[in-house]
Amino acid sequence: MLKLWGRNNSTNVKKPLWCLEELKVPYTRIDAGGAFGIVGEPEFVAKNPNKLVPCLEDGELVLWESNAIVRYLAARYGEGSLWNTDPARRAEADKWMDWATSTLAAPFRPVFWNVVRTAPEQRDMAAVQTGLAECSKLLTIVDQTLATQPYLSGESLGMGDIPLGCFAYAWFEMPIERPDLPHLRDWYDRLRQRPAYQAAVLTPLT
């Protein structure tokens, strides 16, 4: 059976978890990273020398990097659903996967870490405000796209929605001030109605 190494409160682990749940692929998840350790043990380092989660094992294949795992799962098990066989349409989805990682993740990180994982008296609120301003500006771009189509992947949910969809949960549920982005909110509400999203992403923020 397919194995996924990683703790379920990690945004990066939630990506392949959600993908697996959408595709209904049988899998076993093994707690690793954070308080669970394991990532520094020789057996795990042999799988992923970066000592990070997630890490996927599917038969002889061992794969790390969350977006690469999502792409692989979608291509292997999700043709016609998460994986669009039209290269142009697939590229439209693909760009949002990379955008979430290369553009949004950096300003999002100090907001999440300070608001969720740092005691109130130790929070760097200047970093939070800077991050909020940048995230708000960036998410306006997403809102504009979602004004013309229901999903980042196009007319139906696809792999392009998964990385940003995992960030969206924290964005909308953290006690922060957010701009009014109605199309982004509608998209998030659609995601919340999906059983796979509920199972993989809507876990307590920690």
C-alpha cells in the first residue's frame, strides 16, 4: 500500500493528503516531523536527505517535495479529474501550484507562525502586519481569477487548487483582519463542502 510520511498539521503534508482523499487511493500515513521526530533517523534520511515531510512511497518510487507528490498522484491516479490531459489547461493549473509556493508562501509564513504557533507575548506583530499586507495584495490576484472561473484549475477542481487551498484554510480561520475578496471566499466555501477537503485539510490549526 502507498505510504505517506508526515504529520497532518503540516500544510505541505495536507496537500498530498487531500489529493489522496480526492482520488480515493488507499494509503497509510506515518506520523513524522515536528514533535514526532523520525526525519533525522537513518532510515528516513535514506528516503529524503532533506529530512523534511512529506515523503511518499509508492512501490519502488520514493518521492519528496509536496507539489511534486501532488503532480505525481494526479497524473498516476487522477486522469480526467485532478489531472487534465490537455497540456494547455494543465499548465494553467500548474502555474497556481508554483505560485502558491514561490510567491505566497514567503509572506504567509510569518503570519501563520506568529498567530498560530507563537505565544501572544512573543509575537512579532510588525512581521504579521507586513505579511498580511503582502498576502492581501497577492490574494487579490487570485480573487480576480476566480471572478471568471469557479476553480483555479478551470471549470472543475484540479491539482492547481490544492496548494493554495491548503493555505486558504489558515487564511480564513486565523483571527486576523482580511480584505473582502468575495470570489476567493466563495471558492473556499466550495472547497469546504468537499468530504476530501474536510478529512485532509480541516484539522485543528496548530
